Amino acid sequence: VMRDADDSCIIICNMENIDPMGIHTGESTVVTPSQVIPDEAHQEMRNSALKVIRELGIQGGCNIQHAWRDDGTPSGEYRVVEVNPRVSRSSALASKATGYPIARVTAKVAMGKRLHEIDNEITGETTAAFEPAIDYVVTKVPRWPKDKFSDVEFELGPAMKSTGEAMSIGRTFEESLLKALRSSEYDPAVDWTTVDDEELETDYLVRPTPDRPYAMFEAFGRGYSVEEVVELTGIYEWYVERFERIADAAAAAQEGDFQAAADVGFTNQEITAIAGGEFNDTHASWIPSEAADTDDDGQRVEPDGSGVTVGDVEADTSRRTYKQVDTCAGEFRASTPYYYSAREPPIGRGASEVQVDRDVESVVVVGGGPIRVGQGVEFDYCAVHAVRALREEGSEAPSASDDSSGQRPRKHIDAHVVNNNPETVSTDYDTSDGLFFEPITAEEVADVVAETDADGVMVQFGGQTSVNVGGPLEAELRRRDLDCEIMGTSVGAMDLAEDRDRFNALMTDLGISQPEGGTATSEAEALELAHEIGYPVLVRPSYVLGGRAMDVVYSDAELEEYIEEAVRVAPDKPILVDDFLADAVELDVDAVADGDDVLIGGIMEHVEAAGIHSGDSACVIPPRSLSAETLGRVREVTLEIARALDTVGLLNVQLAVRDGEVYVLEANPRSSRTVPFVSKATGVPIAKLAAKVMAGQSLDELRAHEQVPEHVSVKEVVLPFDRLPGSDPRLGPEMKSTGEVMGTARSFGKAYLKAQDSVGKPIPTEGTAVVDLETLRGLSQKNEDVSDVREAAERHFDVREKEEFDDLPGALRDGEVDVILSRDRDILEVAVEETITYFSTVPSARAALEAVETEDEPLDVMALSERPTERRNWGE
């Protein structure tokens, strides 16, 4: 709801949760416009919302939540559940769903503007006083970190556990739902062929979890009726019928009717897989379990592709066309380039509403999809900066009209975005020259390329989501014979960097040190490797990324337990066993290369030692414990890797330093989660520079240079433990953080103090501290002397050990403890519940105690742009 100072009020949109009351709206699948609430009820709740915003005197946007049930009367029964007199999480969703910029209008109303005085930028003819009208269906699906927190119960309820969301737009609910599921990039860790009907009902239909939509499809595949599924799930019949239609369309595709599956929203690749052919894309919305063959042991096997091909499906289905989001359901002509795709009607052609100049050079920038652990808003920063670079600067392509000054004339580049996350800046309609709100799959990105006649695609900026689509997209562009290239570093080089054996061979050829390690395809091989290397070893599956299921083990027994409980080792699913560089200092380096020259954006030193995932460690710019000689070697290694991979664009290198030796842990020729931190700490916009070199300019032409800040910046992570009861609150080799903050000051201690304050974890400067040295040294070598931690703590706190308390959990709950330095999980879980500051590693404990020493230093508030930097190269 929106209201101005003259009491003009409008309803922007109504959104309906599919899941019943009792499930947090942030956890529920959400649909707009409402599909099951009758018009009488809608009008009553509309009137109630207007009364509430007027009674409270709210000026600007307001979110009002109602609960409604069908009591047999024409309008049903409703209650007002909650009022948020501000822009809320749903404001972003409502803005992207309707095209009505709620935050922008709210800001103008706060400055005294009336709604009729604020222009509607999409139509250019109407004002913000016009209520949006939409002629499509929008679906939002949450994204949960289920794969990162195996010990957390992800039953949906009144507490929010999801970390992000994906939104989709379609002409029907079915199409919108499948696009949203595809966009969420979530794949249930369930083999439905091993789930009997009783388990399907109790664990997946009655019990609300992230897997329930897929269980509903599975139920219809087994012959369940709509009435049975309604009874089990509590979801309204209208929605359940649509799930049945999708399942029926999939069944029809298995019998050769491809158009029915296309009409409900399946992609051509999905239909091909459903019909028994090969699936050559990154991820699917849903493919029936019976569509895949099984071997003698009942394990799923991939089709051999000897059946239906994607070409067969394309020949028998209508193509996608693009429609415009215009806020007015076509009543006024819109000019804003905000689009969604829909299948053409089976009869006739649906006219495309895309308005682009196909004679202008254009680039498609692939976004990062929904926010989840390991894939945060940092990548949207990168994508937005890439778009801005292209729009602001254009490219400097060679031209026959080169002037005598040697400067080549600039040429404008249109930048189009493909993304599906409503929480991001990249999905604002005015960020790019064309916003395509679509799932990030090779097929759907290629459709955008074809529609815009784009000359290139950038897949470096959207994190692992966009990198993963690179290979399939390149193949799809080639299959369709589209004159478009993957810009920047080649897909082959990105694949090489992620291929353990090939990357190791490259490092050996370059004479660059790596931790000793190897690949094991059985328990016996893993044990043999561990004996050769020597414990402790770092173990992780080779088939997952982002630190999932990674662990440090110290003995045969721990390794055997890991193999038995965490992963299934097999010839096609090997595990990696590496020397764990205990007590090493880890580094991150972000750089930009143009194919010849390399610019280092920054070298970051991790606060945490080896064994803590790089995404969970606080880090500091500039490094504070490395010699000039070591930094020089870090520079050499970074430049050698950049040139060996023929890097054009961004490069992130992760390294470890122990006893003066520099080891490479991994290299990723793409954007990294540290790019925004580096750019803000140094003042060098490396994402923009990367986009420009990918578009054809050289670093020399851009007159880019390196800068080393004179002040200290600390990046600290935001951890979700308070939202995930039962999760292990100790930092370790698997990434768990969902965001980050930055603190800057003249000293490390003060910057670290400010960073901790920013994450809501203020470091006390006095009081009672529990110091548990025995568990603290858990991730370091067992013989490390950590007595300095206790000595430093004693200078500021009344230090006590665990054993000194009769009931330590009770003391924590009674407020008798102010800070905890421990790695005892049970204690830390209570600390999370009671919001007591704690540090679970030796390095973070030392950093916190150093921060306490700066209590009397000034807060050191200063604009980033005013903090001094030195123009010189890193490591020189």
C-alpha cells in the first residue's frame, strides 16, 4: 500500500502464499496476483489495508499482512496479522512483480511529493497515483541453505530459514512456477525411486519442507488424486490442480506430446530429458523420476541420448516470445525494457514486445540468481558494475576512422541482463538497456541472445551460477549457429582451473608449489594417500564446490567416519585428499588481466588460519604479517597463473604461506566474493575494469593502476546460526556465512572492532570471559602454544575456565558471562541463543583481544574516498 501527505492511497499489489497459515511468508511460495481468494474477500482486505495505513498516518510504502480462510460465506473470514510501516522484504518482490518502484516513490513522498506529482518512468504517461495492473502471473520461491547445514531441521514454520529467493514471470501459474523452480537452482537430495508411498506422505507431503513441491509432482506421477494431495498438504485445491496439470503434461511428453509440456513451462532441454533423451543444461525445474533409467542396483543412470533430441522437441513445440512488464496491462504504451518470456500460443504467433536496436553492438551479462551460502550479493555488485562500465564507456573497437591522435573512437554498447533475483540491483528496470527476468539456463540465455542479436555474453560476473552456464551455453550457441561469443577468459580455461588434475599439472609446469595431495576412488585409496601425506589431511568431494562436505581429519578413524557419513566414494565420485597446511597464513588475491598485462586489485590476508573456509574468514587489506619477499612471490605467482590461463577479465587466486613458502590452493578466472571489498578498500573498480578489457580495451588504454591503501580495512562475515537452530556455530572448512561487512580504521585492532560491531557481535571490553584453550587449538597443530590468549584476556576480563562453573549453560542464560573464547559446540550453541559474543578459533580470539586494546582510540570516521592510498604495485 502507498500513501502520500494528501491522503492519496493506492494498492500496489496483493500477494498470496501457497502454503497455509503457520509458515513464515519468507518461507512460502508466493504468487501475485491472488488466485484463490474471491473478489469479495479481496475488496474487504483492500479496504481494511487502506483504513490501517490512514489510521496509522503512514506516508510512503506499507506492507500489511492478512490471514484469510473460506468459511462458506462469499467473502470468507480474515484477520490483520501484521503491519510493517516501511519498505519490507516483500517490497522488493512487489516492485519487481509490478514494475512499480516502491522504495523510489517512498523516498519522493518523504521529501513532500504527492503521488500525482511523481512520474511513472515505465509508461512515461501516467503517474505514481495509478495502481499497477498486471496481465501475467508472478511466483516467488525461497532458496534454503539445506546443502550446507545437514544437522539443521528444514521443516518450514513460523521462523524464517531461507537465505534468498528467485522470482519468475509467466502467462500462467504453471509456467511461472516451473520457471521459479528452475531459477532456484535447488535439487532435492532425494532418490524418489527409494521412497515408498507411506514415506512420501508422512515425510514429504504432510511435512512442509523445501522438497514438498517436488513431492507433489511425484505423488501425481504415482496416481494420487487432487483431493488426496489437498488433504495431505493443506494447500488449496486450485494450486494442487495446477501441480497435477504439470505432472500430466510431463506424462504426455513421455508419450510424444511435447507441446503440452511446453505450454506448462518446461524448457526444450527438460522435455528432451523427460522423453528419454539427453539433458544438456545446467539445472531443471523438475524431471520425473521414472524419466531416468536405472541400473541393476536401482541407481539412476543418464540417458544415452539415442532417443529424442532437442531438435525433435523444437520442431514440435512453439517458440518463446518476450512480453513487456508495463505496470498497466497494455493500457498505455511502455518504453522501459523490462521483459519476461512465454511460449507462443499454439495457434498464431505471439508478437515480441522487445524494443532493442539490433544494429547496435550489445552484450548479455549473466547474473547470479538467488542468494545462498557461497553465492551472495557480492556477485550482483560485480554484474551491476560490468553493466555500468559497458553503458558508460562503450568499447574502443578498431575503426577505419581512427584519428591522428591515436585514440580510437568510442562505440556504444547495449548491456542486457539475465537474472531472476528480485532482491538485486541488476534486476532494477533502469540498471541495464534490457532486463530479462529469466532462469539462468543455457537454453533461456541463448533465447535472449537470439532475441537481442547480442554479439557477446559475459559469464564471469555472476559467480558459480554464471560460470556453470558457460560450457552448456557455448555449446548451445554453436548448435543454433548464433554469431555470439563468450567474452573474456575462455570456457576451456575456466574448466581447466576447476579440473583438479589438469590444474595441478599446470602448476607443476610453472614451478608453483601446491599442497601435496591426490584423488581417491575408494576408502582404501584414501587411507593410503593419507598415510603418504601424513595427518592432518583436508578431505572433500571432487564433485561439489564451495566447501560443501569439506573437513579436516587427524586419524584413520576420523577419515573412515568421514567417508561413511559425509560422502559416498565411488569411481565416478572421487574424494580429494590434501595435506592440511596447519598454521599457514591464507591469502586471497583479486586481479584483472587483458591477455597481456595484469593488474592486482588487492592482496588480502585471512585473519583465520588454514582450515577455515575462505568465505568464512575475516580478512584484512593490506596484509599485516607477510614479508616484502613473500608478497613479491605472491605477485609473481598471480601473474604467472593469469598468463598461463590466458585470462581476460577477473582472476581470484587463493594461496597459503607457511615457513616462507607460497602455495597455491586454487585459482578462479572469474569474479569472486571479495571483489567488492577489494574495490572499496583500495579505490580500484576492478569489476568495471574487467568488463572494459573483456569488451576490447587494454589496461594500458584504460590508464589503470594499482593502489595500496594506507589505512586498514577488515571484512567480517555474517553468520546465520541464530536463524538455524541445531547448526554447528563453529567456523570450519565448510562455508556457512550469508553476508559480510567492512570496517576501516588506521589500525587493525580498531578496524576489527568496528567490523565486529557491524555484524552485531560487539566485543566487550570488560566483564567475565570463559577461556577454553584446550578446544580453541582444535584446528591448529596440537602442540601450539596458545597461552598468550589467556594472558591477553586477563588484562581486561575476569577469566574463568569451563570447569569453574557448576552449571555453565545456566550461567550463560543468567547473563553471568560477557565473552567466550572456546570451540565447545554445546557452549557456543547456548551463546548463539543468548547473543553472547564468542570466538571459536585462536586467530579470531587474538584479533578480538587486540581490538580491545584500541578501546581508547578514536572511532576514526572518514569517507572511504578520503582515506589515503599509495599509487604503487602490490608486492613491489
